[in-house]
Amino acid sequence: MPHYYSEKQDSKLRLKKIFFNIGSLRLSFITGSGTFSINKVDRGSEVLIEYARIDENKRVLDIGAGYGAIGISVAILNPSCTIMMSEINERAAELTKENIKLNKVSNAVIVRGNLFDKVEGNFDYVLSNPPQSAGKDICFQIIEGAKARLNPGGILYLVARKNKGGDTLSAKMQEVFGNLEVLAKKSGYWVYCSKVL
């Protein structure tokens, strides 16, 4: 049976429109069956969007973008940056295209592929709310792949529930990058960051 991190979905497509507030901004997203967190932007993504610190004129990669909540929000909050999103789920990637149009975003694109497969170039930031239910191997691939795709001084921001895999993922970040900082703790979610030194 397909999961939201599967390439193809076989469930009947049921669309839903949700809203997401960032400060005084109100964003709209079309979500659909077979995608992650269809009824609202999930709390982990919300915390990551709130606490990720992005400098101007940088390249940002949102890996495992879903229907685009993180990447599109970051694009709107950082109009001078270029945002690339990558998503394996065909349905979610199509919804992201629609959501880019819906929110009139001109500095973000979506590529459909498995993790970094279709991603070109290097980045200053990689953001991820990793699919923990897909297993730690995929999450570890995100961490290792981020290190390979980040420019010197580049930062990986990753959000996870501390007591549901966050400790394991943060230990992997420490191992791969040689450093780790806890940027935020909110609603059981921790935002971890590691830098390419």
C-alpha cells in the first residue's frame, strides 16, 4: 500500500484547500489524499518555518517538500532567495506546482525525484521535515545528501520530534557534520542545525 513518501498514489484524489498564517501573511495550499498532513500544515513544518534563519540572496533546498508548505513559505518570507523543492510523490509534486501559482511565488521551483536525484547544483541551506515513518535509513540519506550539496558555510535545518527519532537524527547530524546546534524547542518538536565548516 502506498504511503505519502511513495512515488505513486492509488487512492482516489480528494482535494482540500487549507490556510496557513505566517505573521500577518495568509497563505493558501491545495492538499490532497495520499499526501502528508492534508488537513493543516503540520506542527513540525510550522516550527521549522518559524525558526530557520535564511540570509538574503541565497539558494535554498527543501527536501521532501510534500505539497510545498515549507518551500513556498520560505520563498515568500525571503523574496531575494531562490528556492528549489524536491519531492518523490508525484501527486504532492503536482500540488506543489499548483500551490506555487496559487500563492503567486516567482522564486521557487519543484522537481520530482527521489531525494537529491533530480536536484542540480549546490545550496546555502537545506531544509527538511524528514519522513520519519519511512524509516531512519531515508532520514540518514537526507542528512548525508545535504552535507554533499551544501556550500562551505552552508546549513542543514532539520525538524523532528525529540522523543520520536529526534535523538537518533541529531546524533547522525553530529556524526556527519561534526557539529550540531538545537535552534528551537516547541510543541515537542526540536529544530536541529548543522553547518559545513
